[in-house]
Amino acid sequence: MSLPFLRLISALSVLLAPFPAAADLQSVLQEERTSLAETCSDTMQFLDGFAREVNVNGDATPDILVDYGRLSCNGTQMMFCGSAGCTQKIYLGRADGSHVMAGEFLAYELRFDRPSEGTFLAVLHGGSCGRAGVETCFKRYALSGDTIATLPEEPRDRWFYTAPPTPSAMLATSEGDSLRLVCDGNALRIQYGPTWMWSEDGSVDQHARDLAGAQGRIEIEIEVDRGQPTAVPFMVEETARVLQSPTLAPNQPFFAAMMRGNRLDLHLGGSLEHMRGFTLKGSSKAIGSLLQACGQG
């Protein structure tokens, strides 16, 4: 399959295509049947997961992701897949219940991990970032009104700083877990996104809500270099799909320890399923930059 590994309706931004209004999921499926009819002239079957609701931009209107990896075309599921992943399309929902196709990607995965910010992550073949194919590329895209724009590539397994309007110091792993520090006035919040809190469709899993219980709080111990753990309460933030801490003073000892340390572990009781470990590589510069941006440096 030829490059590019990501096809947008224009180079770095995408104007919403003038597709006919689609009343619901079935209309999107009919649109797909029509567009695929010539290619899949012998047999065409939409397998489970071919089209599913996702939340791209945090509004109340469901969006739809179409994954051609879940399409059987002329007896094969590989018609639209290759070494760079499978074709995937995003249909944005409109207030009137219709959907419009916004972008088409050749990707391993699309992660709608920050709907409250209107951004999502594409897991791509290394060639889309100018590297060898085996070096997976992670690119973030942002919705701005009716456009999709490419943001700078995000590193994996290394802390980095993102500038205003939402300054943050964060780390995301190749497996999909994330940890993010953000400013809130003169304080900081921790946003923790472990993969165990999400359902297959990307929404918050009921399991996470059950763990929060009637108080709506999950207490997690944060430990730097196997030192003294600090217990931090987290609330389930449904829209952002993260666990979010209350505001914390920037002079908390574990923030300074994170800037000096090598490894960070987060524990939920003694459960191995809920334990996550993060490198602190790059944390000194990233957190230092965040503190300066928040007026604390």
C-alpha cells in the first residue's frame, strides 16, 4: 500500500467534506456501502466494530469511527489494510443528528483520549514521521471548528512540556497509559489516564466508577524510586476520560522528587492489575518548565 500513511482532505488541515446529512449510524453505513460497492463487488460484510460511536470533541453529539480493519471485502479483511495499519474514517456528529466525514487515516489506531480539548492521537507507521516503519509514530490532531489540524509529534515514554494555552508536563507510554500535570491557578492537578479505566469503545469503564464508589473517589499511592508513598485522592473525570486529583500545592515533596527521580509507580491497594510504572526521563526539564509557566518557577 502506497504512502502517505495519513490522508486528509487537505494537507495539514481538513475542511469538512460536503457529504449529505446522515440521520444516524445506519445512514453512515449506507454511505459506506455505496462508496465500497465497486471495490467489494463480490461480497461485502461489516464485521462487529466496523462502525462505533466515539467522542472526538467533547460535545453531546456522538461521533462515529469507521474501521476498515473490520470490513470483509471480497472474502478478505486485508483489502484496506497493510503494514501501516488500516483505513479509518471519522464522521463528526452534528446537532441535528446528522454526521459528516471529516478525515480519513491509514493508522494502527486512533485514540480519542482528550475529547474535552478536541484533540486525538493517531498511532501511525514510522514512515509518516520520516522514520523506519518499525519505529511507531504518534501524531496528535486537533479539531478547531470544522477543521482538523496536525499538531507536533508527541514523544513516547519520555516526559515533555506543552506550551499554553494549556501548559502541562506529561508522559504517555506506548501502551496508552498517561500521566499529566496541569496548572490550576497557583496550584497543580494530576491527570492520570490508565488504560484499565477505559472500555473498548474508549469511554470510562463501569469498573472505574465502581472503584470510586459512593464517594466518587479513588485513592492512589504515588511512589518515586520506591520511596515513601504519597496517597492522593482522584475523581473520575468522565469527559476527559482521566482520573483527576484535587488542586495540589506545587511545593509538595513528591513533585520535587519526580524532578530528581528515575521511576514513578502508582498503586491502587495491592492490585497488580491497577499498578502502573512510568519513567521519569525528561521530567526535570518538563516539570520545571511547567512551574515557570504557572508562575511557580
